[in-house]
Amino acid sequence: MGKRNFIGVTLLVSALAYNPLIATELNTNVTSSQRQIQTITNSIASLLYNRGLEEDAAYALSKDLIDDDELFETMLNHLLANYSDISKEELLEHFSTAALYRQEIDLASYDHLVNLVSKINNRTLTEQELKRLSSVSKLNQMV
């Protein structure tokens, strides 16, 4: 009976010791995934806040601009992967201006993508760049 009690107590202590560690690790993973989902909205809100808007107003404007964070981030990643001439920071800066003026962002629209990239680069796009934007538009329409 002494061995069984010792093994039982050992298992109980082990379970009690490891259970909070597992719960903490799980909680950390959930929190980090929630932060990743709202990164774009929060980034735009932060840019607007740095421009002088109140924090609540900046977040409301960025939330109005982006309906679905996951979908928008997927479309943005398509653009960044297929068109490397602009950075994510430049896009976020443009999106913050669009949010400020309550303009619409449609990353599935070819015309909108051409306008967006032309404004950021301040130049006319080449035929090859237009083809890449067309493929990005088609990818984003399938999402």
C-alpha cells in the first residue's frame, strides 16, 4: 500500500504542478492569435492617433475601414507577396489616410489596386506591374 500511495501522491502533485503551466501556455497562444487578427486595424488606429485623433475616434475610423480583419489581412498579404515594390508601412499609411477621409478600400478591385499603387509610387505603372496587380486582384476576388 505504501508504494501505491507514493505513486498516487506523485501523480497528483505532478498533475497539479503541470496543469497551470499548460493553461498559461494555452492562454498565451490564444492572446497572441487575437493580437495578430487585429494588427492591421490597430496599426491604422495607431497611425491616426499619432496624427492627433483621439484614441477612440481613431479606432472607430479604422474599424469602419476594415470590416473583416482576417479577410483584409489575407488580401493585403497577396498584394505584398506579388508586388514587392511597396512596403506594408506605406500601405498602412495610405490606409490611415483613406480611413481619415472615410474612403473605401477594395483590394479585390483591379482599378482600386492600380490607383493605390500609383498613388504610393507617384508614377505610372509598367505593363508588367499591371499584370502583377491583375493577378493580385484575381487572387483577392477568390478569397
